[in-house]
Amino acid sequence: MMKKLILILVSLLALGAVKASAWGWDHKLICYVAQNHCTDNTMKVIERYLDVPLHDVGLWMDHFRSRAWVKQDWSDSPEYTMTSLWHAVSVDENYYPLMKSNRPDGNGDGFGALLQCLEILKDYRNHTDSTVVVNLKLVCHLVGDVACPGHILHSFSKEEHDPMGGGLAAGYGKWNYTYNGKSITLHALIDGVAQNTHPEFNRNLQKYAAYLDTYTPEQKREIADQPLDLWLQGLAKDSKQIFEWDRPGAILDQSWYLEHEEYFFTFIRSASYKLADVLNELFDPEYKTL
């Protein structure tokens, strides 16, 4: 199954990119900051397999998802349907990430998928280049997705829905707001953090990274040294705060992003440093911590 998926995804890469939603441009930012914290040994391995910078693969996993979901047609990539539920993570009543979704519509398998990809990459020397490339790109995306407050699903039974609403194909979001005169879901609001918080950066990764990458070495090590499941459990607890903010129907503008930017940047920073830690663990045998 995985071999077929790899072959199809590699061939699809030549078809080009489609506009993606999910965490949006934040995926590129997470990978950009992470790359700045990868060791030289790690970067040598990454550069062997990727012919583009790490931040250019951050949205790769969404490119295929968007095309298929918009058309509701998986005929070009039937094997890729197995990854359609990987873009979020379900947590239990203690906020612990679940390997398999407990959602009514089945979405939220991102944690199990991430662990699966990491297991493959741990043995990267014994896999084909195409296998390594695909799983590396998936990991770069999945670390960002499972750390996004809009992708952490707090449903504790198959009968219970949280405010993020329906399945991924439906675009999440049963809580609607008005932002700059247009109707928007809570999930879409969260996805627009990097684009809308500081538009003056004009999506310049270097400027944004300089503004964002401000944690002390001790803070970065604290994130790096957490086991993946406990790291994600902490983010899941923090993500519940969103549901205590503006109620559905509120009229919002950029001030909403500025008011909550430090909260959202905590997730983006955390994902950036955790991704760097994960990559260093995989590819640098001399690595200890950030």
C-alpha cells in the first residue's frame, strides 16, 4: 500500500501545485524556522534528498488534498485517499493524542500517521530515495498540522462534535464569523495567522522568522526534550482557549489577530523547534538537543 502511495505521489509532484488551505503559509514559516535549527549533518542528509529548500515542501501534502477534495475526485490518486484523514489529530478527555481517530467522520489520524512516517525515516538508509523524499515531506507538513489549534480535535466519543465541526473535506468549521465583511469559519481564521497578523512583512520568510524566532536556548531545549506525545498533549490543552474567545457571529478585523498573535505564535514556534528536533534526531547521530 505504502509503495503504491509513494509512486503515485512522486508522479503527481510533476503536475504542479494547487492553492492550499490548512495552516496555510504558516507551514512554510514553520519549515523555514526549523531549517535554521537543523545541524549541518542533518542539512547534508536533507539536501541529498530534496532539490528545494525545506520550506518549499511545507505545503506539499496539501497540494494533492486540495485538488482531490475540491473536485471530490480521487481518480488521479486513488491510493492517496488513505492520507485524507491525516491532517488533524484527535485527543481524548485528557488531551492525549490518539493513534486512531474517535471522530464521527473518522478524521484526525495525524498523530498515528506522523509516527508511521517517522518509523520509515528512522531506517532511511535502507529505503529508496523516493520513499525517503515522500515521508520527509509528509513529516514536514504533519508536525505543523498536529500543532495547529484548528487541527486538534477535542471529541471524546463518536457522538460528540467540537466547534471545529465536520470532516476535513467539508472544510471544518461550524462556528462562523464575519472578517473584513466576509463570512469565515473559526478554522479558516486560525489558518490565516501568518498571512494576516503582519501583512507588512509581505510573506517575507526572513523578516517573519527574525520576528518569530525569539525563544531562549532553554525554551527551545524544553520543547525539543519533550516526548512527541506529551508535547502534543500540552498543545492540545492550550488549544481549548480558542473556544472561550469571541462567540459565533462576531464581527472581526485584523485587531483579532493582533490581540491573539502571541497565543498563535506559541504554537508556530513550538512546531518549528519540534520539527527541527525531529529532523535532527532522524539524520544526525551526534545530535543531543537544540
